[in-house]
Amino acid sequence: MKVETANDHVSSRELRIAKMLNAPAELVWEVWTNPDHIANWWGPYGFTNTIHTIAVIAGGEWRLTMHGPDGKTYTNKSVFVEIVPSKKIVFQHFNPNYLATIVFEPDGKETLMEWTMQFETTELFETVVKVFKADEGLKQNVEKLTSYIRTQIK
């Protein structure tokens, strides 16, 4: 699994990853939008989560605290911009500011997930990747999602 970046204007501030998930779109959607599920897989390895609120509607807020393996906590706030059930989630994350777009394309019993994070500026993108290893974090997040989905297949 590869996190992609490119050299054009927009892509110079984007992280992108695609993954075929071995689950139907309805299950992938449930795992993405139900706080009881998302708390179990969100974030890089070693992180746990407390979901304070998640209102998966346009204008709805998502607040969570990520608990790092180093004992530090990281408060996160996002606002959902666009929701198309079982097909698309778009949210604006704050601090660092980026727009996340996650698209789900059903393919039989599998679902292709395409996840893009577009940062406000190239400078912010470069800082977040260099300092916080956001590219590796995104990859780990998808790996954790993939593993978690396996536990939900009945």
C-alpha cells in the first residue's frame, strides 16, 4: 500500500491512498461512521481514541481525543462538509487544517476506498509530513481499518 503525492499544484499539498477492502460498502460505511467502530481503528499504531461526538451529516461535528503511546493526548475537531451514505465522506479537519475526502466504490463483495487529504498550503503539507509523518500515519490508519474490518466480517 502506497501513499501517493504528485508534483502538480494541488497534489503538492495532498496525501492520497487507495485500498480495496474485503467488505461490502455498507459495512465499510458502518465502520467509518459508528463511533463504537471508529474508536477501534482510527489513528496510527499505538493510538487509542475517545470519541466525544460524531454527527455524520453535512455541518455535523466530529470531536475526538487521540491518546498516543507516549501518554500525550491530541484533541481533534472536524466538521463534515459532504455526506453521501455508503459512497462519500468529506470533512474539514482543524489544526492542522486539511480537507479529507473518502470515496467508497462498491465492487461486488469488496469496496475500493480512495482517501485524499488536501492541506491548506504546501508549507503546511511539508511540515505535517516531515514533522508528524502524516504519510506513514495515513498508511497505518488504513492498515488498522483493514484489520478491523476483517474482525467484522460474519
